[in-house]
Amino acid sequence: MSSSLHHRHRPVLPRTFDGAPVTVPAQPATIHHVGTGPGAHPDLATALAAAAEGDAVHLAPGVYRESVRIVRGVTLRALGDGQVGQGGQGERVRSVVLAAPVAGRPALEVAAGARVVIDGLVVEGAAADQPTVVLGGGRTEWSGGRIGTGRLEVHGDAALIMTGTVLGGAALAGVLLRTSGAVALTDCRLHGTDGTGLVAGGSTRVELLRTDVRDTFGSAVRVREDAAVVLRDCLIDGAGRSGLLVEDQGSALLTDSRIRACATDAVRVLGSSPAPDEGTTDSQTDSQEAGGGVRLHGCELSGSGADAVRAGGHGDVELAFCTLRDSGGSGVSAGDDARIRVTGTRVVRTAAAAVVVHGSARLTGRETVIRASAANGVVATDHAVVDLDDSSLDECAFSPVHAGGSARVRLSGLRITGTPEHGAHLVADAQAVVVNSRIADCGMSGVDVADSVRAELRDVSVLRTRNGVTATTRGRTRLHDCEIADSERAAAVLGPGDQEITGGRLLRAGTAGLVVESGAAPRVTGLEIRDAAGSGVVVAGGAEPRLSGVRVLRPGKNGLIVDSGGSGVFEECEIVAPGFPAVHLAGSAAPVLRRLRVQDADEDLSAEPDAAPVVEECVSVRVGSPQWPQAGGAPAPDRKTPLPAGAGNGAGSTAGAGADGAGEEPEESLDDLLGELGRLIGLRRVKQDVASLVKLMRMVHRREAAGLAAPPLSRHLVFAGNPGTGKTTVARLYGRILAAVGLLERGHLVEADRSSLVGEYVGHTGPKTQRVFQEAMGGVLFIDEAYSLAPAGAGGGNDFAQEAVATLVKLMEDHRDAVVVIVAGYPDEMEHFIDSNPGLASRFNRTLLFEDYDDAELVRIVEEHAASHQYELTEDAREALGVHFSRVPRDHRFGNGRSARQTFQAMTERQAYRVAEIEAPSEADLVTLTGPDVPEPAGAA
């Protein structure tokens, strides 16, 4: 009869840890029956007492309320759950349940030395916080059935092979393992545990295959002491705390497994030993030798309430080809002396910084993708070390790379793109080496080097940022063969400290190519500065740079401008086709100009009377009004437009030179400025509001001129709108308009943000804010994202932002007629900012709302970009653009005018690929953008 018995859920048993197959015992000599039939034992205890080594006990369906201890090798087989009973009637019968009669004793216990096979048995404990099944020794093979109302406990030298079993309803822990033997769970399910799902301690070796651990109150799997756990193709779901907790000297190996929806960390490592061996293949052996501790291969960690992976102590973690997504904290957080190795892994949509390394932790990574972090991409602080190769950091809300403290960072082959902040922000005493990397589309600087940082950049490309590289560190900065292109403001800004640029190119800067701040003495060799909208090189008073072999090509203003009190040595340099005089020297400027060559300019040198340059062997070629010897060639041809008034005399202060080049601007008529405002695309309400303000201000100016009292008027404004809606452009025009009507002396624009105003330590913020305000005297101070200065909640902020606001309010009162302040940002956040300080509310009582561009306006913006870069759009390209913008999601990633610019850039790239396939393209081919050149919108449904 026993040959007909089977269990419908019984799978093939796995191999043991030493590789030997699990063997099924031979047919037992005697079968003992438990139930009510003829010759059956009344209970299990009686049957076990009668059974000899190797015998089997078959239990009829029913509930057996007893506590039994197995001391010899037997087989227990339940005849329930669809099995045919002893009577052979063919009816379906219910399960076999062994239930502990009283609390304090387990329902089933296996003693040392016994070899036991259990099939289909349901075991229920008397109390959830006590053991239901205790395996104290020997070897147990368990298939099917269920263990409930209490935990499974394995200790001593017991070994367990469990297949297709459900465990649940325990408190504290569902499975507690403290054995020197091996434990393997296959196709099992642990659920509903009011505590940790599985705890492994001692020297236990545990293997889980296709096992689910669900809905535990505490940690799902806890590995302690020197236990070793292996999970293959498993699911840990809904843990009340961590999904996997490894502490003391425990270790774990996870392959092709998932951990999701944990209340805290998905994986937490507080200390670890070498990870368990995962097999005998060469690749696995190499991986074992390369690192230990906790190893995850091909796993997915999602929806954790805190960090996806958090390591501390001496924890050692390796992540290979994993996905960490949608965590409530960081993707990877390493502290103390932890070591993390990351390969081919994606970290997506984290609520905190994607990767955080602090303490003395070390992280090495390669071929890793970090995307859509709500904070930074990689943060390294304290004494941490980060070594990252061939990876990408995209769409981070804060700086993709932030290094502070005494951290050391080495980045090679990185791609950083799409952040409203700095691409790499390096502060405090950090050290950084960035090699062969690309940084693009940053709202602030591509690389910002501050405080006492030591940084080296080699073969780094920085594209489309506000400032390219800003190095104000007191430490050391080295730029070797870097290219900085299409920055909104200066391509490179160098402050005091040991700064050096060797080779490289600064291309198409929106203002100045290179700005040297007061007190700086950088060394610049072999640099090319091309097509800057402002001046090529701007040297502030008190600066002493040394430039050698620098070429400045086609700057919109001066090739070199040295402010009053500035000096330095400029030798073997070349300036070609400047828009203003090639070199301009303000009063008391005293540079050494040695063997400079100026070509295709109206003037080679313009100097104020007090300037005292040393000029040695400088020459001019095709210069209209030369002061230096002509090296041959005809005078420069007449320009299509005359040189602006004042271009050759008086640069004024270069306090604003970093923003607007340098040099005084020509007087502008109000009608021309209003016409320029009117030609801006969109912004209908803003134009009306500005026109109304102009009329009001002209009336105020006329009353003052007539000796009448002026009505109270606040010229300070709030610009509320989403990014890319033209706020900075209108602010710049607003300043020029105020200068045209006589309400501001200069009307220049100085841009600032939180980093410009808020200091790093006590006593730093006030002077920093005052310095920026002083730069704006006579013009407009434009503070973008001003809401970042507001306290986060009712308790106030925990930094120096409130001090910056208080200083700003006082300065606005002290200089009410000398500076106009414009604060800008998202509408809701700006309302909160204004309400955060009574002084702000009384001074900012007028808000201009910048609405998003509609589809047609975005198409016109693309058309303007195309025209300015000598491209032509076909009609089908315009139609495709309209469809494109109608499908672009208007979410937080939408950048209005910035999105239009990026679309145009994408079109030029696609057109370049298309034209590259034409063997002999015509001029029309080179300048025409067609419908197929329009990209598919990212994120469109």
C-alpha cells in the first residue's frame, strides 16, 4: 500500500551543500499506522515508540494534540490533503495536523543523530512566540505541509532539507537557525511573521531556492554571527523592517532574487565575513576570491522604505547586475569601514541621494547607471573613498557628484547630465580626480571647486551649463586638455589658490571665456578661447594671472580686459577678430604684455590714463587703429556695425564682469528696449505688466524732476514661473529699462543663487551676501530659486539661509534706491518664501507670473535657435515639432525654452547622422532640418 502513496506538492529535493544529491531512503521495513482503523496506533507517540530505525509512520487525517520527540530515523507521512485513506473508500479526506497541547513545549522535536523524512504534515504550536518544531540534531528532509503558530528552530548540528512547505503565524522569528549543519529551503513560503522571517546564527549554512518570505513584522531574513545564507530565485516581500539583515560575521549570497516593499532597508549589513561559495564555475570562483560578505547578483530591490542597501561596521557588499529602484532613502549607503563593489547596476528613482559613502567606507563601481535621484547622485563625505568608472548619472535633483569632508573621489569615463545644480560639487577638504568624462546640461556650474579642495580634471568635456568650471578653492585645481562649451555665463572662473590650466578649449561662453577673480594668480598655458559672447579673458583687480600661449578667437567684446588694480603676465598670446579693442586696461592696471599678437581688430590696445602696462614686442596684423607695430597686411576692413560707444575707454568695475563680460554698455533708448521686450516669444502677461511698470516709473521720475514728492513705489519683483520661461532674460531687460528711465545708474544684472549667498560656516554668510549685493549696486540682483533660502518647516532651517535673508533685507533697506532685487522660482514655492519673513513680504508686493510656453511658441523658439545657427526648417519639420511638443509631458522635467533648445540640439545631431550617410552633401543638405530629424519626446505616452 505504501507504494501508492504520494504528495501532490512534493517536488524533487535539491542537492546538499557539498554537492551530493539528496537520497530518498529505501522502502521501510515496517509501516506503522496512526488513526482509528484496525491495528492502528491511537496516537503518534505510541507509533514512534513502536517504530524501529528506518520504519515509517502513516497518519490518518485528523488533529493529534500531542508533543512528540523523534529519537531514531523514521519516515512520517500524512495521508491527508487529498490522499486516499487506509480504508480504500476513495473519498477525499482532510489534512493531518499535529498540534502542541500546551504552551512551553514544541509539537515536534527531532533529537541528535536521527535521520527523519516528513511528508505533508501540518504542525501547529500553542504560542506564536515559542518553537513549534525543534530540530536538535541529525538530518531532516521535509516536504509539503505547513508549520504555523510558532517558529521552526534548528540548532546543534542538525541539517534540514525543506521543500514546498508553508511557514507562518510566528512572533519574533519564523525560522531560527543556530546549527553547524546545512539548511536548504526550496519552493517554500514564509509569511505573516510578527518579527523576523528567518534568523541564521552560529555557523549555519542556509540555502533558499524559489522561496517567498512575505509580510513579516520585522526583518525578513536575519543572518547573525558566522552564518552563511544563499538565496536563489527568491522573493522577500513586505518585511516590517529590513528584507535581509546581516550582522556580526554573517554572510549572504543572493542570485536572481527580489526584495520589495520593506518598511526600512531592503538589505542591511552591519558586519560580514566572506560570502558563501556559489558554485564551482570559474566565474563564480573568481567572484568569490574578489570579495565576500554580502553578494547580490542579478537581483532587484524595490520600494524599500529606507535605503535599498545599507552597510556599516566592517560590512562587505558586492552588487553585480542588480536593479535598485524606488527606495524611500538611498540606493546604496555605506558608512564606518564598509566596502562596496558595484558592477553593471542601475540605481533609479531614489528619494535620497542615490549613493552615499561616509565614515571611512570605500565604494568602487563600474558600468553603473544612476538616474532620477530626488537628491544627489553620489555623495562622499568624511574620509570616504569613491572610485567610479564608465558610469552615468542622469536627472539628479541635486548635484550628481558631491564630495565633502576629507573624501577622495576618482571618476573616470563618467557621463553626467540633466541637473538644476552643479554637475560635480567639491567642497571642504575633498580630493577629486575626474578623467575622460562628460558633464552636460547643469543649471549651475559643470564643476564647482570650493573651500580647500584639491581637484584634477583631465580630458573632461563640460557642455551647456551656467558656468563651466568654477574654481574658488584655496587648495589646488588642475585642468588638463578639457573642453568647456556653450556655458550660459563664464566658461571658467578661477579664484585664489593654486590654479592651473594646461591645454584645452573654452568655446562659445555666454559671457566671458575665462574670469580671474581678485587675489587669484593662476597659470594658464596653451588654452584656446573661442567665440565668447563677452570678453575672452577678464582679470579682476588684485588678480595676477600668468598666461602663456593662449589664443582668443572672435570674442564678442575684448580679447583681454584687466580691471583697475589688476596685473599679471601675458606672453606669446594671440587675439583674433575681437568685437571691442583687443586689450583693454582700466585705471591702475599694470600687466606685462609680452609678444602678444592682435589680428583683424579695430584697435589693439585701449587703456585708461592711469593704466601702467609693460608692453614688450607686441604686434598687430590688419588692425584699424594700431598702437603696436604692424606685422604686415592691410588695415582691418570696415565692420558691418560700428564699434559701440565707449568700447575703447573705461571698463568700469569688473565686479559684474563674470556675468556680463566687462566694459561700460552704450546708452540705450527706452523705445528700443521695449521693442526688444516685445520681440520675445510668448510672455504676453509679463510684457503688459512690465509696460505698466515703465509708465508708473516714468511718472515717478518726472515728479522727482519737478521737485514733487514721489509716491511710494517698490521696484523689487517676484518672478514666478517654471524653469525655462524667460525669467532671467526679462530680468536683464528690466534692469536696462530702469537705467534708461534714470532709476538705476547702470542697469546691469548680477545673478545669484543659494550657493552664492549662504556660507559653509559661522560668520561666512553675512560677508558673502554683502559681496554679491555690492556687485549689483546700480543694477539688478537676480536670485534664482530663491525659495531654497526659506526654512523647510515651522521649526526653521538648520543652516545659514535665514541669516542670508536677514542680511539681504537690511541691505535692501540701506540701499533702497541703488539696487533692484528680483527673486525667482516656482509659483507655490515663491509664495512660501515671501511669507517666511515679514521683511520680504513688505518689500516684494508685486509678482509677475511667467506662464509655460504653448506648442506654437516652442516651435518658434526652435526656429530662432535654428536661424541663429544657420539652419533652415522645412514645413514638415515645423509640423513634426508641433506634434513633438504636444506629446511632451508637462511634468517637473519639462524645461520650456530649455526643452526647446535641447530639442533643437537633438535635431542637429540627428541631421548630422543623416547627412553623414550622403557621399557628397550639398549646402542645402548641410543646413536643412526635416521632419525625421525631430526626436521622439522622452517619457511620452
